[in-house]
Amino acid sequence: MTSTLETVKRNIQTAAEAAGRPARDITLVAVSKTKPIDVITPVLEAGHRIFGENKVQEAARKWPALRETYPDIELHLIGPLQSNKARQAMRIFDIIETVDRPRLARAIARISAEEGCRPRCYIQINIGREPQKAGVHPEAADAFIALCRDELKLDLQGLMCIPPAGEDPTPHFAELKAIARRNRISHLSMGMSGDYEQAIRSGATSVRVGTAIFGPRPPVA
């Protein structure tokens, strides 16, 4: 497990150098969804502290206990979030990467005011305009960014995308970067196990890598 983590870190370093970027500017989010605590712990013991989970309830089962031992963990929600689970998510996660609709954004703003917490947020862009995927379509991104940042005063830090499977991700990464640039957003969460090196060359500031670190997920029964 630690050897695969080191391999991914070396690949990030190489891709960053090839792009003329310092590797320290790229955050590795180790995607630990479906992985039990005994699989996550060796990665923590190796010094890694930034992890991504897809489901609020799964994270609630695993991470409070781990935080007692490793209090400097940073946890990212990278899966879809129902508005009625926003409060629980905000108590568990440091960063919510999947803000994708006004109802959810308004719920986060309201709960932030009620509880005095202000999670860092990314807007998920449905960069391939795929009907089965969550996210704001690119042509609606500017208005939604303005709602989140200017009206609701969310701590909007970045954009996130998942390019269509089987397509060259580079044009999609370029489109996300263009949306970010015109809206003066500096953080781009893009790239997963199969394309994180391309994402770095395209300007990613964080990559979400699970399989390349933890191995393949078991098949769904």
C-alpha cells in the first residue's frame, strides 16, 4: 500500500516537472471510499493526511475514530450530496467538492449561519454534459458561481469535474480551466487514477486517486 502511494507521488512529481510546475502545488486526495479502516491506516502511517469519500454515512462510520489518532486529517466529500444530509456532511468533511445545484448551495449557506461553520466548497461541473451525472452544465457555470460566491457567500475555492469515460479527458480539462480562469477561481480538482498525470499537465491543483493507491474496488454484488 505504501509502495503504491509512493509511486503515485513520484508520478505527480514527474508530471508536474514536465508541465513546468512545482509538485507542491498539487494536492493528492487519496480516495478511500469502500475501504475499511485497516486498509486506510497504513496510508495514514506513511504520513498522508488528505482523503476523499463518496458517501456521508460511510465517512461517519470511519473517520471520527481515525481523527482521534490523526487529528490533522483533511477530508473531502467527492460524491453527490443530498440537501437533507448537508448538515451531517458539514460536521464531517473539511471540503465539499460536489456543490451542484441552488438548493444544496442554499442549504450549506443556511447551515453555515446556524452552526457557525463555513466549509470550503468546490462546484461540480458536468463537463461532458452527461445526463446520468451530477453537476452544473458548463454554460450555466458562471451564473451558479455568482450565486454561490456573491449572493450566498460560500467559501468557494474551486471547481471539480469527472470527464466522460472513454473520451480523451484533455479537452474537458481545458474547458474546466477556462471556466475557472474567467471566474477568477484558482483551484481545479480534476484527474483520477487513469488520467491524473494528464490532469496535472492541464492545470489540476488536486487529483483524486483511489485505485492506483488502494487497488481496485470489489465488484458490486
